Amino acid sequence: MVQTMMKNENNIKLNVQSSQVVSEELPVVKNNKSTVFGTKDFNLWYGDHHALKEINLDIKENDVTAIIGPSGCGKSTYIKALNRMVELVPIVRTNGEINYRGRNIFGANYQVEELRTKVGMVFQKPNPFPKSIYDNIAYGPRIHGIKNKKILDEIVEKSLRGAAIWDEVKDRLNQNAYGLSGGQQQRICIARCLAIEPDVILMDEPTSALDPISTLKVEELVQELKGNYSIVIVTHNMQQAARISDKTAFFLNGEVVEFDNTDKIFSTPKDQRTEDYISGRFG
Amino acid sequence: MRYIDDSVVMKRMKTRLNRNKGWKALFLTGTLFALLCLVILLVRIVTQGVGYLDWDFITNFASRRPENAGIKAALVGSIYMMCIIAPVSMILGVATAIYLEEYAKKNKINDFIRMNISNLAGVPSIVFGLLGLTIFVRALALGKSLLAAGFTMSLLILPVIIVAAQEAIRAVPQEQREASYGMGATKWQTITRVVLPAAIPGILTGSILALSRAIGETAPLVVIGIPVILRFLPDGLLSEFTALPMQIYDWAKRPQEEFLYVASAGIIVLMLFLVIMNSIAIFIRNKFSKRY
Amino acid sequence: MASQGFRNGQSVQDLIAKSRNRKGKKITEKTMPILLFIAALISVLTTIGIVFTLIFETFEFFQRVSITDYLFGTSWLPFSGNNPTFGVLPLILGTLKVTVIAIIVAVPIGLAAAIYLSEYASDKARRTIKPILEVLAGVPTIVYGFFALTFVTPILQQLIPSLKIFNALSPGIVVGIMIIPMIASLSEDAMSSVPNSIREGALALGATKFEVALKVVLPAALSGIISSAVLAISRALGETMIVSLAGGASPTFDFSVTGSIQTMTAYIVQVSSGDAGYGTTIYYSIYAVGFTLFVFTLIMNLLAHYISKRFREEY
């Protein structure tokens, strides 16, 4: 409860500063941040295909954690395991644990809807609903039972501001979100995700379908958001990982090869395979 | 040495090109023949029937005398029947489509349901009439009522509506569902708030086309035993009634020539009915066609 | 800026937590799939209903008429007073006459239209013609029946003086016209799904469009075309109103197409429009005939399904 209250205040601050880059507000690096996602000996199979092998990975609060690796290395599978979206594929089996705030999300009576309310997701392809911008943002609060129009108005505005798109769309909240450009659509999707004030935001290659300028805007946004949210971002773009993340995990063939501070990974990787990958020898 | 002699190729070219032209003309003739049939059919019926088409024709009951014959009972009966068919077939059809597309796992039972639906679509309408006669008219003792006919027709067009609804639901991109689940929505919330709103135009278009088939269908009504000369309007679900195609069938069978014109007038009313329904369907399709 | 007032300083997650675990939501999630499954079962029940209805009443019929007399008898005279005969072959023959004539009309024309639309027509022409063909498919069969009786038959009588008012030819032709759109549309779909790269490969060698259509597209789309024809046959077998109005009511066991006939469907209509008392042999006979018809169409439908599955081209 105390935690959420604090978070609320952070949000207010963010609102005031609106679209400025909040560089001076970067959190002081705490040495022992609490763990958001603790992954312990996690395995995942698609039918017979062993897609994730013995994953051990701790994701810390208010970090931007980048996951990189060549296509098919399991990075998307891993991020989709964090909110159990991976279970939409019917042939998936798992064992081991992923603990969200200390509770195993694959445990017997873990409510998947509750998990996804705390852990938001932004997808590879912008996927707004074919509804108005307002209804897109209000979707999350509404399905969770918030009906008060004034509260919804407030949430919509705050989320759109938080996603740095308020000024672009405030005059056309009732227009279909499909009228927006791809980059704007993706920020609408981020705003939609912010509307339920999640604890963690998962981003699955959020800029891969966007042009360079939209990509830049989304990257700036990620920087702004990390003051309030823990962010896990899958990217195939190593420069992007280097630019925006605090920690980087390198996946290869379903295994975590290396996980460390981003500057470390990109300057002095321990593993030869990591070095080969980031220097562009394969992938 | 060259295997291909250019002069031979060129000589044959001409016949090949001519053959292409000839066949193209033949294929076009085939297409035009089909269109011509439609034109002849429509022109013929309109010219025959339009003279008998006036307000009295709409407001009069059926009669033994052609000049007094009207279509009131049949028109009202068809509209009432549609009011039963539309909700029954759409609720069952859409529910089945949602089940098959969103819930059904790949197993024997669901495969059987799918195969069953595709076979049901090929059962002749007259066989549905026999089903209606046995189950609804006799076993459930509904008699030759609006309800019995409405249920029979609903089952007849059910496979068509299911298939249309399945296609519309399948056309909603998976990303849309993922976005909803990603917000913590439950499956049913995702279906009612994301999938169905996006699929509704497709479902409506398909359903209206299916309904227009039900309106023009005669055979099941004959088998059920719907009366033809009726001088009152149905006053309830269990009331006897008659319908447009039944009335037309009855007139078409009569030996007096005047009744053929009356039948044509009836056909014009029926076809107008169908044109209106189809226009609505096309309007919905064009207005709400979504891009993702 | 929006004030915090409305929420009394609560975060969205607090609000969500408050409204969570509403009982209704959980119950809905559990019960909806069950309700939907029940709806899906209605279509299965319909099939079961059809099959059982037909089997039970047909069984009743065979209590009164021997099954061999029914299946192999060449005389169908159910109304002849003291000595009715129930040999179904004349009805089957009548049905087949109409179907064969319909197929002879519909397959060449439907196929020609399909080839024209898929291989020759401009995109604009295709988008105009296809919906018009769909209109043709949407015309109620009673209208076709009326058309056959009042337009096609008189014209044919001018050409063939011996043609009776009720005959097999006129309804056969009109049933053919009715199923043209079905064959054209399904065949066109099959041909359109042949990838353009294959066409381009042949065109680049200097083949004419006709050669491409005949030697490349048709063979590749053959399974779709044949299954469309089989479905059309099934449709023609079960067609009722056209043959009732224009075919007549005299089941004969000969191969003439100019004389009056009766199809299986027309017999059911004849009995239903009259007053065959419930429980009479004639009453049960319509189920036996309906069952026979059902078996015919079922075989055709399964065959069409099998052909399009078994011989589907993989691109």
C-alpha cells in the first residue's frame, strides 16, 4: 500500500514535467533493488521443442532489462512467459519457477488475469483495438470494473501524457486509433498499458515495425518510464539495447549465455559467444 | 544446330493466337449467358406482374378471384416468421461459431461437430421440412404455426450463419486478442469486448444473406403444411400463417392465366423484399469493413 | 491537469483491487463455454434429429411395403386405390434425368464463366460480374420454378412440338441455370488460388492465356472444380420447387425427357400439399423417399469433401 502511494506521487511528478526528458531525475542506483521477477531453473517446451533451457535470471525493480539474441533464441518466448501469454499456444509445457514479487506465477492457484494486471505488455506490431483512442486507453480500467466517467477521463489523460502522445491526440480522442501513424499507434498501445498502472512493462520488440523517428520517440519514452516502472524489453537491435537498458541478457539457443550490466556486456563480455554476437559475427 | 525453328514457331503462332481469341469469346459468351438469364428472368417477371401490383394487392387477403387477390397475409406472415428466424438462428449460430473458434480444442468431438455442420449445409431443404413436420409440428405439438416454421427455417440456415460467423471471427487478428489478454482481460471479456465488436459487421452481412435465403425458401413450408388461403393475420406464435413463397406457389399452380400475373406480382414483392435485405447487407459490409 | 480528487488518492491498481473477485465474473467465465458448447450441440442434434426421424418413419414404412419392392420396383403408383405400388426407381430416374440435364447445362457454362472471370476478365469486370452472379444464386427457387413453367416450357414447346407441358427438359435446364453461379463461383475460387507465379512462368515462355488456362491453371485447380460440380449435383438432386412446378407428377420408368416426370422431392411436395392422413402408408412413404434423397445427397457431399481434401494442391 505504501509502495503504491509512493508510486502515485512519482506519477504526479511525471505529469508536471510532461514531455521533458527527465534525465536529472534518474534514480540513484540502489545497490540492493528488490527483485521483480526471479526465474529459477525454468524450462519451456513447444511440443517436443525445448525452447527455454534452465533459465536463471533476476529482473530488478526500476531497471530497464534488455534481452538480446538471434532469431529463435527464445527471447520472445521468455518475455511472454513472464505474463504467461506463452500459454496461448496450446502445446506449451513448462517446469521450474518464475517468481513475480516472490510468488511463482506458474503455481497452482495463481490467477493469470491478476498477473497480467500487474505486468503490462507492449507488442511487436502496434495492435490498438479498432475503437476510439479514448476507448482504447479506457479498455484496461473498464474490464477491471472502473466505470466512473470522471475517473476514466483522468486515467486516459494521464496515460496519454505518460506515453508522450497527449498533445498529438487530445483533440481527437473519439477518433479511431487506426487513423494514427504506426509510431503513434505504438505509443497509444503503451498508453493503454499505462492506464492500469502496472508494476512491470514487458516490451516485445516494440520498435521493430516502426520508422527511425518513431523508434527514437519510443526509446525516449522508455527512458522516461523507467523511473516508475520496471521494464523488460526484447530487441533484435543491439544499439537499442546499449542505448536504453541498464541490464542486458544475451540469449542463445534457449539458454542465457550472459546477464550483466549493459555497459559491461557491450564493453567486456565474459563469454566468447556474446562477443561474437555483439560484434556482428552472427545473428 | 538449333532445335527451335523460328519460322515454324511463327507460323503456329497465328493459329495459337486465334485459338486463344476464339476460346476467350466462348468463355465470355458463357458468362454473358448466365447474366442474360438473370436479365430475362427479371424483365419477364416485372413486365408480367407490374400491372397487378398496386396498393390493393398489398392490403388485400388472398382470393379466388385474381382481380381481388392480395398478399397481405403472406407478407405479414413472412415478416413475422423472420422475426423468429433472425434471433433464433443468429444466437445459435454465433454462439456455435464462438465456441468453435475460441474455445474448442482440437479433439474428436469438436472435429465431429465441424464435419457435422459442413454436411448439414448440404442437406436438401425439403429434408429439413420432414424434420420440422415430425419434431416441431407433431412431436412438440406446435402445429402448423409460426413457431414451428420459424424453428425449422432457423435450423435450415444455421450452418450458413455458423460458417459466416466463423469466418468473421477468424478474421479478427490474433494480436487483438493478445492485447486484451495482456491487460489482464479474461477470455469472455476479450470475446465480448474485442472479438465480437470487430466481427459483427461480417456476422451481420452473412446472417442477412442467410435470412434472405430463408425468406425465399418454399419446400420446408410445403412439407410442414402451411396453409395458402388465409383470410386473417397471425395473432401469436402458435397461430397459423402463410408466407410469400407459399402464396406464389399456390398462384403459380392455378390454371387460370390471370393468376400467373398475380404470381408475378407476388414475386416482385418477394424480390423487392430480398433486394432490400441484400442492400442492407452490402451497406453494412462496405460501411464497417475494417482494416487492421 | 486532472485532479486526484475523484479517486481520493487511490491508484488505479487500488481501484482494480477493490472491484476484483466479483463473483459474477468468475461464474461467467465458467458457464459461458458450457452454454456455447450446448449451442454447438444444437447442430449435432439437428443431424441426429434428421437421421432418426427418417430412419424411424422409414422403418414404419417398411413394415407395410417390402424393402425389395421399394428399392427395385419400377412402378410408383401410391394413389391407385386398392393396389398401390411403391417402387422407387421411377422417382430416382426422374430425379436423375433432371440432374443430368442440369449438369450438362451448368458445368460448361459455369466453367466458362469461371475461366473467363479468373483468367481473362479485368479486375473491375470481375468485381462487377461476381456479385451479379451471386444475385442469380440468391433468386428463390420458387421464382425459378415459375420461370421454367411460364417461360422456358412454352419456348421449348415451339422448338419441340412433342414436348408436354410438364417435362424433364425445362426444369432440368432451369435447375442448371440455378446452379451455374455455384459452379462458377467455387471454380473461380479454386482457379484464383493457383498462384500467379505459376501463370507467369508459363506466360514468360510465350504461352497464350488460353494455353495457360488449359494446361496450367485447370489441372492445378481440378480438385476444386470437380468438387464444385459434385456439390452442384447434390444441390440439383435436392431441388424441389422447380421440379414440382414444371416437372409434373407422373413417375414414369423411361428415358424420355419430353414427357411428364416426378422427382423424389416433387413426390414429397405432392403428398404434403394434399391431405394424406397421418399414419397412412402414403404418409410414411414420404419419409422413405426423403431418406433415399438424403442418402444420395450425403454421398455427394462426402464425395465433394473427399475430393477437395484428398487432391488439394499444395503451393
